[in-house]
Amino acid sequence: MNLKQVERISKALSDVNRLKIVQAIQSCEDKLECSTITTFLNLSQPSVSHHIKKLVDAELIEPQKEGRFYFYTLNQEVMDNYLLALKKL
């Protein structure tokens, strides 16, 4: 992982709500639907969508469309590589 990728992920994780989203997805050990995240964080849907977009752009979470709904899963490989890159700094 290059430093530009580390920077992008670090910026995505620099918001407490995004950290909570990653934590919620990781704790469910499967996938989490956007409305569940909205309820969990007690935030508006547009706000949650904004945070999710930042996490998807950083490749930390992956969207999966099922019918009309999007579910999100943690990209464990990217997270592991990010943590490894931080340890090497």
C-alpha cells in the first residue's frame, strides 16, 4: 500500500461517525443495510450516505445491491493492509 492510499483511508477514518459505521459493520460480521446504519447512528439518511460514500471511495467498505437496497460489508483485506502500512511508518 502506498502513502497516497494510506492518506486516503486515514482521511476517511478521521470522522467519528465513519469510525462508528466501520465498527457497526465489523461487529455484525456480515453486512449492514443503510437504514440500519441511519438508525444506529441517529443521523439523517443524507448524512449517512455522505459518510458511506467516503468509506466506499477509500475502499474500506464494499456496497452490495440487493433489490432496492444497498448492504455494506467491511473490506477486510484493505483494512489489514492499512494497519500493516501504519505499523511500518
